[in-house]
Amino acid sequence: MDSSNVLRIFASVPRLKLITCLKSGRKNVSELIKTCGLSQSAVSQHLSKLKKSGLVKAEKEGRVIYYSLTDKEIVSISQKLFNFLKKI
């Protein structure tokens, strides 16, 4: 994935929220719905894009899929962008 596509991923407030919610460790979709305050469909849609971009990975344990960040530096970048976007 090229850098412009990664920047498009960061241009979404819900995706930035998901990244922030994942900063404390891996979570499944139900946990992300509760902690991020997003609908199930929104969480699933944005997780798919984050996974495709390589920013998030998925690990299946039984019937449950846990999502986590591929790099902790992503949190710092996303928090700065989120704070900036809230100002404009």
C-alpha cells in the first residue's frame, strides 16, 4: 500500500477512534463497540480497511477474532491527527 492510501486511512475519525481504542491491547468487535461507541457495522467496516492497510492485524481464537495494532507508533500519529481534526 502506498503512502497516499495510508493517509486516506488516517483521514477518518472513526478509524482514528478504533486505533485509539486498540492502544491498550487487542480487542474483539464487541469490546470495540463498547469502548469506541461505534455501531457494529461501522466497527466491522473500518476494521476491514485498517486490516487491509496493514495497520491492524487479526488473530482468531476459536470463534472470536481479536484485533490489535501492528505498530504502537500508530497510536501517537492517530492521536495527534484526531486532536487536530477535532479543532477544525
